[in-house]
Amino acid sequence: MITRFCVFIALIILTLILNVGPAHSTSISLNKNAYSNIVVAISPNVPNTWSETILQNIQLMIRRASSVLYRATKKRAYFKDVRILVPESWSNVRSNLSTWETYSEADVRVAPPASAHGNKPYTIQSGGCGQPGEYIHFTPDYLRTLTDPNTAVFGPPEKVFVHEWSHLRYGVFDEYGHQNDKKYPLFYKPPNSEEIQPNLCTNKPPIFTTMDVVTQGPCRIDPTTGVYDNNCVYNLQPKFLPDSSLMSNYSIDSVVDFCEDDQDLAHVFTAPNKHNAMCGSYSVWTVITRHPDFAMNNNPPSDVLFLEPTFQIVRSTGSRFVLVADTSGSMNDYNRIVRLYESSRRWIKYDISDGSQLGMVQFATKAKIISSMVEIKGDASREALIARLPVNAVGGTCIGCGLQKALELLRPGGPGGVILLLTDGEETDRPFIYEVLSEVVRSGARVVSIAFGRSAEDKIEELADKTNGKSYFIDDNDSSQGLNDAFVGSLTYQPAVSTDQIVVLLFKRQYQNVTGGIINENFSVDSTVGRNFVFRIDYTQKNYLRSFSLKSPSGTVYTQLVYDDVVKVAMLKLSEAEVGKWDFTLTVSSSTVDALAVHVTSQTRSTTTAPITTECYVPAGNTLNNTNASPVRILAKVMQDANPVVRAKVKAHIEMPSGPSQIFELFDNGASADTVADDGIYSRYFVGATSGGRYTVECEVWDDGSAYVNDGTFVRNRKKRSATPKMTGSFTRMASGGSFKIAQSVPVDADIYPPSRITDLFVVEVQTNPGHTATIQFTAPGEDLDSGTAASYEIRYSPVFDDLRGTNFGSANNSTLVQQEHVVNGSLQPMVSGSRQTITFVMTMKNEETRTYYIALRAIDRSGQVALPSNIVSAQFPLDEPASGLSTKAIIGIIVGSLLGVLLIAAIAYLIHKKKYLSYEAADTRSKT
């Protein structure tokens, strides 16, 4: 009974650590053990020089990987259907036209390398344990030379793919260490062992007969850690033949399994690797079996004879859009129908690209097609579509009718397409959304839902979620700015463009009720952008804007705008803008109802230099039903091509269902909501999402003098490969993150969230004189997840690893609680969330033989809620050294050696004496004879 209870509690802890959910929009499905709709997309920045070889090797790699995955998942999964999306420029490749596949939503991307990774495949993981990654990255050179020499460097391609697939799909992490990494070192010592081992999860730990230590400089034992220093690496010999793990030493031919709790494939839960830190030392296989693909006996083992996937090669084409507009009577309220017309017109005239197709539907009590699918070809086609936009509103609300008409337009072109659904009210006429939902999902179309006002139908966010689309919310008291953002957001699903065609948003802000009637602002044009510069003002009334001036860094002043009053837009365009700070001044009237919004965009200055770009998103999706169990995370990705931009300042702006906006900073520190430090993904939990309703997200990014591009030449907190990082210089960026909806409100006085779990604890050093002390470092969590300041810490250490694991932490066992009087440097008082905290404390040794002690901690908030225990780290204490400087072991060795020497001398003396005695006896016998 006790054992069952412990297992039950362990599963609860694992469930809390796991954060299973859609961290990335994907169309992948698993049915009857077969994965389908996997999209591999090739960037338009990849030339078609090696197109045939790259396509052949993609298929070869995944074809072989299918049987590897089937074996590793114990007959539960294999790859059945893969789509390969090639760029439009690859005209030499035979292919079908793409329908729903896009580069931005692809599961596997082939793109030029990120300098920090080189040609090494990797997976972008922005979520926690059990949470899927965003995409797998392969370089063209890796795929071009797939088998030789890549196999020798990275391992068999099929195993590389399964390794990365496990990151992507199941949310597991690497089970090996890294050179120059204090948190996940290359070597470690197992519990109470003096034997140094590689930091691997393997069912057959390597020993020195199967491992060579290779020096890259003076290789020594680091006295702080007791293991080899950063000049030492290891090579595993061919005779080392373990069975696991594919998340660790997957390059070895014999490795075919994941580490698990089974004795034959035993998980090394004490190894200081990232998987153990992120997943509470639970095995990879345990985490995988908790994934929805396999939990609750989904997709049980099955004998499948044919494991080879089929491949479809498709080429990017212009996107297909259908605008589905609500023209019910309530659209007359708050001037919604007019705002819809103006924003639709602006989108059609300026934003949607040539080559795209657009159809239009309007719905009220019934729905009708107001434009068939029309390919955008210059101004004439745009004006013809604008002329058909609806301008009148009357009748009830039949959203299902509008969706059915949209599918009618998209169906002749095959599956896929994008439906822009705009509505302001609840459904009044059938068919309702739930009655057509399955039909929409089967069509492969994505729905971008735009909710006008707070009375808009609740089901539209679910519709966007089910179709891997997006959601936006438009407040009736706002200008048309939010609606413009929603239309532009739908263009995410257009075909990817080459680097020189990317349009970057440098600045965006809305103004209303301006005190004094004068607006003074500035923004930066950095060295990566400046071509095709556009300063755009969207306004509600032309006479609201009284005057305008824009001053360049060199002092040139621009005062003339080109107006398009039909769509209420004024613009200034420059073929190239100077690098530096730009200042603008706007004078507006005293109107309290009018508003304007400023947009500044540009493209890359040089075709050979990628611009700094920003994405803003909520990985949990468009609808959140239980924020208690799954807190809202806000993410911003700041990159220059594939290279992360780190140490930038990033803030999230959240428009609330009621009350003032909330603004807070996002961090790229590898703690709490942030999974990996310095990967260009800035994250934070949003603990203010307590009221039911719709929230709108926007991210703002700038350089405060510290930002640099992590291009692999300089890595913070590790060994420097160059003297200085590649600084970005002053820059500004903005990005919309869309909207999300909270299903239920939380009581105002409820303390929902405990402090975050600490996952980046590591031992800085240990000392034995005077006393035994350990210095630990970690990122401070908050009072509520990663916000505020926690009330206290509970730090414990024990010679037994399991004493600190899961529910054992804090229970009656061998662990020792660190009190303030034990602290010799630092404090047990928590610092503000996000601070690096260092604490040195004295440890009491249990006995002389115990050399390894494990340390973990957790934070506690003011209401007594406790965080989950941190990752567990080990402090390796050397044997006590006496005044002579010789260790106890050395002294014992000397004593034993001396005794052996005395015994040896005595034995030799005895033998000499015996020999002489026998010689005398023989001589005496001869004389007598």
C-alpha cells in the first residue's frame, strides 16, 4: 500500500513538472501509431544549387528514422506522411502546389546555419518539461553531406532525427553535459565514488577501459569540482556498447532505446544534465509515456510491417484568403461596419501581396459570396475587390453560414487556405460554429478570428485554436489600429520571403486624448535596416492631425505627407533612411474621440545582411481554460536571421479586459518561464491573467547599450572565443502577439501561484578549510511564479539523492535544513525575481566516508505556498587534508606501503637465512659422509 501511494504521489509531482500543451502550432497527428502531416520546409534563402541532393537526403534520413522511432517507442509510433515544402524559386524541382503548408509553421526547417551551432542540428525549445518544441533546424550543408563526414561528427542521421524529434514532439532534453558548462558539466562523480565519469545517461556506464580522456591543454583535476577541468574531453572507444540513451550517446551504433526506469535501461537520475534538471530526474521514457500521444493507453504497441513514410514535394505559392465579414445589425454599433470597411480597404490596397488570392463573404441571418477567388495582380484587381466590400449592416448572426460559404470558395483549390472571420455578436441563427467545426478542421483551412467588442461569440477563439490559427480582439473604444494589426497578422501564413524582402516594424504607437496636443517621440534606424523606409500615420479624421515633422540623425527635416483619405492613411516614404535616432513631432486637435497611430517600417539595408526581427506570441494558444494549472507565458523572439540577439530590453504590453494595461519585462535568463538562456527567446509568466475575458498582447524591444548578436564568437558565462561580442547598436522593434481569452475569473483575493521551480541551481565551489562549506548560485524566483519577491527559501542537503527528490523533500529523512546561522556569505532572504543569488553555507558531515552531498532548495511565498523542489546538484568534498599538505589517503598509502616494505624485507631475510641454513646442513651431511 505504501509503495502504491509513493508511486501515486510521484506521478502527481511529475504531472506538476510536466507542462504538456501546444507550445507550437502544428498539424502533426498520430493515428494508429502513424505520424502524419509532418512538414519539412526549405527556406527561400537556400539556393537550389544542391536541391536534388538535399531532397533525396531528407527522404533518406526520415525513411530510416521511422524504424528507429518505432523501435525506441516499443512499437508505438512511426512516420507515415511527410510534406516537403520547397521555395518558389526552386523551379527545377518537380512538385505540386502547396495548399496549407507554410514555412513559418513548419515542424522541420532547412535554413542557413546559426553561427553558434554551425552545421549541428538542433531544436528550438521554449517550453518546459513535456512541452513540445517549436521546430527542428537543419542546415543545407548538413543535408548535402548527410552521410560523410556528418556521421562521424554528429552520428547516424536517422538517430539524429529521432533525437531532435524527441525534443520537438515530447519535450524532453539532452542527457549529456557540455564543455565549459557549470550547470551541465562534461564530467561528474557518481554518488560517493572517486571514479570520474562522462555526464551521460546510459545503461552501461563507461569506464576507463572504454573511454579515452583527451586533452585540449593542461588537463587537470579541478579542486572545486573534483573532476576534470575544461581542458579535458573524452572519446568513447568502439568497444563501449550500451543500449541507451537516444537523448545522450545516440551516435553509438548499439544505442537504440531511451533511458527508462526499467533495470535493463536504467535511467541515471543523479547525472547533472539538462533533462534531469528540467524534468525532476524522471526518465525520458517516463516523460514520453505521459505525452498525450501515448498517455491513457493511446496508440498501444502494434505490429506494423511497412514503416516507410510517403513523401509529397510541394512548392510555395501565393496564399488563399477568404474575408468573412459580419454584417448583422449590431455592426452598426460603435461604427464597427465603417471601421471594418476602412481596415479591409487598407489591407487590400497596401498589405496583401501580389500573387495571393482573395475571396469575400458577408453574413447576417444568412451568408452570401460577394467576391469569388481573385488573384491579386496590381492596382486594378485591388480596386475591384475594394468596390465589393460591404458597407451596410442588418439582420441576425449566422457565423456557421459564413464559414460554409468560405469553404465553398476554398474547396476548388484543394485543402488549406486562411479564413479571416470578423464578428461582433453571439450566434442567433443556425448552423452554429459547433455544427460546422469538424468540417472546417477537415478542410485544412486556418481561421484568424477577430472579435469586435466584448460581446463577440466565445466560440471563435476555439475555432482558431482547432485550426492552428490566431485570435485578435478589437475594443470598441480603440481606434482602428488593433483591427489593422489583426489583418496584418493574417499575413503570417503567406509564403516565406527571402531575407531582403522582410518588412520590419521599427516603431508603433497609438495616441488619443493627447495632453497639450503635441506628441514628441523617437525611434532608431539601425545598421541592418533602412531600405524602403515608410513612416505611416493611420487616423480617424484627417483634420485631427494638424502638423507633422520628422527629423533625421543628420538634421534633415521632413514635413510633407502623402494622404489617402479614403482609407485614412498618411505616409512618408524614403528609398533609404539614415542610421541613428529619428525624432518626430505631431500636433493634434483637442478632440477626445479621434485618434491616430504611427507605424514605422523598413527592409534590410543590404541584401547580404539580415535584419533584426521580433516575434511576440502566447504559446498556450488562443483560449486558456485553467490558468491555475497552466499559467500564461508571454514570449518574444529577437533574432538576426538564425542568430539570437541577447541582453536586449524586452517588455510586454497587455491590454486587460478591464482596467489599465499591464507592462512588464521579459527575460532571456534560462530560469522560470525561460527555458534556455541567451537563445534570443525572452519569456515571463503573466500572473495578472485572473479576470475572465479577452487580452491583447504586444512586445516592445530595444537596445540599452548591452545587446549583442550571439553569433558563436562570444558566449556569456562560458569560455570566450573572441575578445568582444558583436554589439547591435541602438535599435527598436515592435510586434503584435494577438489576443487570448481566459475562460473563467479567479477570486480577487486568491493566491493562485506559488513561486517558480528553480531549474538553474549549481555549485560554484566547495571548501574544506575552515569547515566544510558549499557555495551555490541560482536565479531567484518570485512571490507568484517569476513576479515579485518570495518570502523565504528552504535549502536542504543530504548524502542520499532521493531525500531531496519530489515529495521526499522536507520529510523526515537524512536531509539537513540550512539555517541562517549556517550562512557565511549571502543570505537566505530571497532577492527580487530574476536576480542572480549566491549563498555560501557551512555543512555538517554525516561521517568520514561520505564525500558526496546533494543540495536542493525551494522558495515559499507569504501565504505558505511552496514551489516544487529545484534541480538537485552535488557537492563533492575531497578527503580532509592535514597540515603537512598530504591527504589522508596519501598518508594511509604511505603507512600501508611501509608495512608492506617491512614485511617484504622480513620475508627476504627469512629466505636468505633459510637458504644459508640448508646450505650448512647439506655441507655437514657431506662432511659426515
